[in-house]
Amino acid sequence: MSEASEASEVSEASKTTVAPAFRFSLLGPVRAWRDGVELRLGRPQQREVFAILLGAAPRTVSLPLITEGVWDEADRPSRPDHSVRTHVCRLREVLGHCAETPLLVTVGDGYALRVPAGAVDTWAFERAEAEAGRLRAAGGTAEQARNVLASALELWSAEPLAGLHGPHARAERDRLGAVRQSLLEARLELDAEIGDRPDLHAEAGDLVIEYPASQRLRGVQMLALYQTGRQAEALSVYEDTRRFLEHRLSHLPPSERRPCAALRELHQRILRAEPMTGTGGPARSALTADGVPGAHQLPPGIDDFTGRGDAVGTLTGMLTHPGAGHRPARAIVVSAVNGVPGVGKTALAVHAARQVTERFPDGYLYADLRGADREPLAVQAVLVSFLRMLGVADGGIPSDGDERIALYRSLMAERRVLVLLDNAASDDQVQPLVPGSGGSAVLVTSRARLTGLAGALHLRLDVMPPGEALELLGRIVGERRCVAEPEAAAAVVAACGCLPLAVRVVASRLAAEPGTPLSDMVRRLGDEHRRLSELSTGELAVEATFELSYSKLSPEQGRAFRLLSAVEAPDLGLHCAAALLGRDPETTEDLLESLVDLNLVESRRMGRYHFHDLVRVFARARNARDGSPAGTSGAFARLLDFCLATARAADAASHSVDPAERRLIDVPVTAAGLRFGSAQAATNWMHEEIPVQRALIDRACADESLPLAQAADLVDKLNNVLPGTAHQTGVIAQAGNVAAVAAARGDRTSEALARYVRGNALWHANVFAEAESELRRSIALCDDAGGTGDAGRAGDARDARLRGWAHLTLCAGARVGGRTDEAVEHGEAAVRLFRSSRAGTAEGTALGELAFNYARQERLAEARAAAERGARLVGREPSVSKAIGLYYLARVLRLCVDVGEALHRAQEALELFRSLNVPAFEAATGALIADLHVQAGRHRLAADVAETFLPVARRTSGMLEASLLRALARGLDHLGQRARARTCLEAALGLFEQRQAQADADQTRALLADFGSEGSPR
């Protein structure tokens, strides 16, 4: 190209402007948008031309280069230049003409697209890794760098230049694919560094299959497996890597066929069992005026003021840079700090005020408004004091209140003064003390949120973080004592609820008793009934501070404050609180929000309420003093009744069944309870209110005035709606407690239900022998109570359903133990009992379990018929029951070798279990799908599915974990990762043997027998 042509091109490039209405994509099909409307770019060859120009934009591409990029030599038309010009002409019509800033221009013997780089998605995509590196080099966090990479990877919608097959498209796909691989490697390395991805090993393993030569990905996989306690598998990944490189690089010298130095170092650290977090180690990412006389009245600060860096920064920012420039320069700034009594509002306000005094050259005014006292300080008295400090003689102070306010504001209008109003009672007490204009600022502290102060900036001060609370303790008692007893020091701070006043009181007492061990104070604070009395020294007392706020409550507020504290749960939902108080939700919300405004109750989420730990202790002490045992028991009876009514509705909704069919005990409820429009809403409510329901069950066991039968029914509903190991331990313990109390009270009906629930939960926890014992005791109790199994009456129907569920769980237990004939006997008994009691959904569930055992007896036709009938009976609406029915059907279809239909049904079940948050069955279905992929020869899919569901299985069931490890091993074996496959099989065998699952253990031993000592097939 001539110098003149080059100058022309530079001149053209300097004019590069394009309306921001254009947007282009190469990461997927070649696409273009103008003003948000997608353009039709024409036939493939025309899109090929556009892709070449777009990829080079804004540089010029010559005709010969375009020709070579669109066609292979053998496929070129006789006049390729003519074809290119035709495509360019049509593209100009598509893009639209713009005389001032033409988009597609002719330059010399070629063409150029004048688009800004940022308009094409590949620009950000290709520069993301470098941008992340620059961010880290400038002091950015790993999380920030990861966000850059993740945003870039989200641009990859499909194969780049999809549908185009010319030489340029093929080369560009390879190049962009390499960029994507590097971005993935960098992002996973940052995931490992940050350490917040428990499933990281699964994604890394999948990517290793896609990019087997990537040692970066294999390093991430090893580190992620090691960090989750899977050391043997991590070492197996290294062994598989070594063998892969030996085979792939066999043409190179041996020294060049071994893993890279970083991978070898990581291998050695894993062998030495060195502790490694995600922030280090070989897998770490390479991204790697004079004042007014007397107007200087701030109180002294605290010498040992500790922490509160964020709060101080926020507050000083409010006072000096309010509104980030949106507030007029001469506007009055009002900043209000509120928080629970004893949280350190005054200390913070004084400390922050002293940080900004130079911004207020005309001085600072201070008043303690005594808002917590029975008689807060009168506003007029404060005005007199302030006017005096502003230089007004007593004879010049007006007697009329309004005139005082006017004079005060007139004096403040041309001054810059900081006014600190401490311990305000209300908006009305503060408002007259706010200057009317000028550059002053007002800083207010209050126990209540002052919502009536127009334009005020609010800061709610929370308790100290544990680290800052420990620092405060150490500054007062001495660092050496805290270092000598670190656990006791942490326990002292925790017992104080990190409330600064409480920490200061305890620390002052300990400082006065240098020979007293911190552990002794821990013991004294451990007794809730003595805790408040321990938190006092001299004139400082936490209880007295709370009492000032409590004494100002109305009778209705005081009752709500006391009763709310009696529930042993972290927080309480609005409807539960309404039931506890015996008020409608609207009245309850107004009542509780008034306590929130007073900072006696906290609400960090709409509709949920909780206490600070020490405020709860205080409230319970006041309930013991000012309430009545009968009143408290009555409140718990209302709450138990409401929760059972709602739990029954949740159970019915989650299984899409008539509520009467789910009842296994005859106990009435009087509350209407909540109703749910979907199974998901039902399970969500049950999850959220678990602590409340558990607290009610415990209370019913301890308080004979509460109906134990309701507690037994409630623990059954918890077990039905919330399966999984996260809840099983609690259900097992509480069902056992209910059973023991019921036995002591001679309540055989409640005991029978509780023992069934405990047996069922034990079965799900893989404690099979104890589960069988409890289930048989439940059936025996039904027999002793006179049950016959005749479902002609309502009571008998409930008895039949309880027996049926016990038999069904025994059926599953016998199946796991390999006793198929016994399993069939129990399964058929369950079906008969459910059918006689007209419990169709339960019958469908029983048929599904029975069908699986029929299939094991090789009665395949009966098995399929039973499973299909079971799936029909469990209903059509999305529910746990429907999902279980589909899961049972899929298991049977697999044994009938109908793999395609089995996979379809299993995937339907999986979607339902996921939407309904049933992790145990989610993991079970994942194991089934993995086995189906193995059966169909889709080994990579099998390994991927198994890896995905292993974390879920580890949280739910050792049996499921073992099943998934076995499926993973079978997939890995066929993918050539035999060392890791053997490790997985050995882990699976150990889990099966621990649970005496004989059939599964035998199958796993047979698979292991196919491996030699070096992990290769015999």
C-alpha cells in the first residue's frame, strides 16, 4: 500500500465514530443489532464477509484477504472479487446509510468497518484476563478479578461464528476457543484461591475431560478435591495426569513427559497432608474563623475507644459529605444514630464528632436530652442553654418559646456549628433544635429510630463484630490474659452478645480482679438467670439500661415484648407472632414495629423479628416477674395449634393430597393456619419456621398443659415435608423425646406415632437395625391400642394408615438389606392397608417401592404394572408424592431395560425434587440418572452427573454417596482415569459395608475385582 493510501486510511480511522445504537456479536452466531432491533445479515457467505471485517475493525482488510477467509481454494467462485463486492453492497443496505459517519467504508483495495471496539463482544472477551491481572496488580481483590472473568465468560453464548465454515471462521473458532480455555483456567484458579466453591472439583473434573492437556485445570481439580477431604482422589488425579502425559507426549524425552513443576509441588504437599487454603499453593492464580465564645461543649472521648471503623467513616461522611453532592452546600445536615441500649451510640457520636471539628470552625454544642429517663429534658431548657453558649445574655433570652427558637436559628444561620443531641426521646424533642439554614450539622443519638426528622440521614448501630469486641476486652483487662485464655475470652464476648456496654462492664470487673481466671467469668455468665446481675459494676449496669426503655412501654407493648422472648428460636415470623399474642397479623405488625422503632426488637427481614441475646435474657426475666405462667402456657398453646394447622396444610400441599389422608393421629386443631398455593411455598414455610416448631415440640414435652398429641403430629409433619440429614438428627431426637414422654404419661397413640416417625427418620439416616426396632414397636403399640386394620371408621382409618407407613418403611429396610421376599411381604401389607383406608396417594407410593422389589424377584411385568399404577395414583399436580412416584417408576423401568423411558421419568422427578428442595431424593435421583447413563454407555455424562450430586449426597445419606461414587467410578474407568476410579470404588465399598448393605457391597466388590493392583483392568 502506498504512503498516500496509508495516510488516507489513518485519516479515515481518525474519523471513526458510530452511533451507540449498534451492537455486534461473534461469540455465537454472527449477529448485529441497531437500536435494539436485530438485523438480517443474509446468507452464510455474506455473514462470512461481515465476520472478517468485524473481527478486524476498524482496520482495513484487502480483497485478497477477504477472499482467502471466505473460501477454501478449491471452493472459490470464478470471480471471487465480484462476489465480495456484492456481499459488501448488500451489507451496506442492511446496516443503513449515514452520510456523516458511514459504517462500512471502502479504503484502497479493501474495506473497513468503522465500529468502536467495545461494540463487539469479542473485545471484552479477549481482554478480560489482562484486565483481571491489572486489577490484581493495582490491589484489587480476587473476587473482583473473578467477576471480570465471569462477566467475559457469560458472553460465550455458543460456538463462535456458528454456522460459518470458511477458513477464517475455522481459525477464529480455534483462537477464541483457546481464549475461553485460558479464561476458564484463570477463573477456576481464582475460585480455588477464594475457596467459596464446594462443588469446584466437579466443574474442574468436567473441564479436564473437555481439555485433558490442561495441567492448570488438573491442578485446580487436585486442590479442590484435597480441600474437601478427598485426599486419595486428589492423588489419583495426579496419577491419571502422569499417565496421560506419558501417552500423549511419548515422542518426547522422558524429562519432558512429566507433569509441570507446579503440579509436582502440589502433589508433594498433598502427600505431606499440608494444610492448604484456596489462597496459596501451586494452584493459585497467576492473576495474580473564630468560634463563638463558649460554644465548644463536646464531652470527652473514651481513651480506649475500639474498632467501629466503618461506622465512624460512615458517620463522618454523613456530616461532611452528605448526599454525595446532591444536597445544597448551605443545607443543614441532620444525622441520626439509633440502636439497642448499650450498643455505644454516644461513644461513637462523640468520637466521630471529634474527628470533624475542624469542619465546624464556629464551634460545637452538646446536650444530653435524657430521652430514656421518665422525664426527658425539656426542649426550652436546652434552648436556654444553647443561647447562653452562643453568647446571649440571660436578659436577652426571650420568655416565649417560639421566639427562643427564632433567635436560636437566627444566630446559627451564618455559622458552621456541630450540634450533638445525645439520647433523644422523640422527633418532637429534636426538631426545634435543628437550625433553619446555614452550614451547620446536627448529630442525634436515640434508642428509637427518629423517622419524623425530614431529610435526616440514619445510621443503625449494631453490636460489635466479635474481633472488635475481643479487642475491647483485651484493652481493658490486658492482652496477656486474653492470649493466655483465648477460648474463655471468646466465650466472655459471646456471652455479652458483643454488646459494648456488657463487654465494658465485664472487662472492668475482671480488671479489678487480676487473679480471677477468665474461665471463671465464663462459668458465671453461663447461667442465664444470673447473667444480668453479673453484668454490673459501680454505676454501670446493663439491666438498668434496658429497664429505662422497658419502663416506657405501654401494657400491650410490654406483653408482646415479654411473650416474644419466651420462644426458644432465633427469630419469629409475623403470623407465628400473631398466634402467640392472640392478635390479628395487622395489629401484631404495628405492635412489633413499634418495638423495632424503640430498638428493643430487631427486624432484619420484612415480617421476621428477633432479639439481641441480652435483651432476650432481660425480657424473659421481666416475663417471670410481670407475666403469669398460665398466660405464657396459653400463648404457647395458641402457637402450637397454629403451627400444627399450618404444617398439616404444608404437608398436604407438598404431597398434593387431601389433608385427611396425611393425618395419622386423631387430634383436633382450632386455628385455621396458613394455606399454600404450591408445594414450593409450603416447603419454604416449613424450612423457615423449623426452629419455632422444634421449640414448640420441646415445650410440649416439658409442659403438661400443652397437648402432647399435637407435638407428635407436628414432628411427623416435619419429617414428611423436610427430609434430609440436615433435619433428620433433630427429628430423631425429638421423636424419641415425644415417645418417652408419651410412654410415661400412658399416651399409647402419641407414642405409636412418635416411634414410627423416629423409625422412619432413622431409616433415612441409614441406621437400619434401630429403625426396624422402632417401626415394629409402633405396630405393636397400634395392636395394643386395639387397632384391627379395619378402616371402616375414621379412627381405624388413621390407625391403618399409620400401620401402612410403618410397613412401607420396613419394606424399604428389608430391600436395602437384600431380603427381597421379606420386603415384598411388608410392601403388600402396606398396599392393603392404604387401599382399605382409601389413602390413594400413599398407596401409589407403596406400589412404587413394592414394584422395585417385584423387579428384583424378576417379576418384571408385575413390577412395571405396579410402578405405573403407583405413578398414576400419586397425582398430577407438582408435589413430593408425584416426584417419588416418578422416581420409583424410573427405577423399575431401568430394571426392565427401558433406559430411555427410565431416564425421561428420572429427569422429571429430579426437576420436581429440586423445585421442592428435597435434597435426599434429589441425590437419589442423581445416582439413578448416573447409573442410567452408564447403562447406556454415556460414560462422560455418567461421571459428570455423579460429580454434580456427590456434594448433595454427602449432606444427606452415606448410602447415596456410595451409590454415586460407584457410578462415578464406572464412568471414570471408561474415560481412562482408572486410578481415581479404583479410589472411588474403595470408598463406596467402605460406605456400603458400614451400613450393612450387603447386595450393594457385593456388587461393588465385583467391580473392584476387575482392577489389578496398579489400577488397570486384568
